[in-house]
Amino acid sequence: MDDDVFDDFDRELELALYREYRDVVGQFQYVIETERRFYLANEVNVVRHDTEHDFYFELTMKDVWVWDIYRADRFVTSVRVLTFKDVNIEELSPRDFELPEDLSLGK
């Protein structure tokens, strides 16, 4: 099979995933990014654990959407992540999802 067929398939999957993200992001309060995954969640808790020579983070999330092309079901009740890497958590505000007046329907 031609490599271009696989590339086209992957691009279509990524575009479908982006469209799903765009459709669901307004249902969530937080965007969470780790070195391995990107999540949307309505509840997130981060705890730093110190060890003798290092530290790591434990994240627990509830009501979660996982950015992963190959997951059959991206909606998950809860997720727990342990990581030694950076974690980025952003709280979304309702205005992040408002359309500009010239793009709003019916206005």
C-alpha cells in the first residue's frame, strides 16, 4: 500500500479529532497539557510528591475528554497521571468560546 494513503488517513483522523475538540471544548472548565497527552476536564487536582532526589506530579481529573486519535472513546469519567515532566493547566472562561459579533448567528 502506498505511503500517501497512510498519510492521508492520518490527516483525516487528525482533522476529525480537531473538529471534535472544537465541538466539545465549551463543555469543559480546564485545559491540561502533559508531555504525553492533552486533556479537557471539569475538575483537576495537582499534587507534588517529593522523593529523596527528585519530585513528580500526580494529577487527578474528572469528567475528562482525551486528545488521542486512536481511542475509541475519548470521554472518560476520571484520569490519573503521574509525571516527572512539566504540566500546564489553564482555566477556560466562557468568553473563550464566544463568537465575535460579526460571526455570531442571527446578530
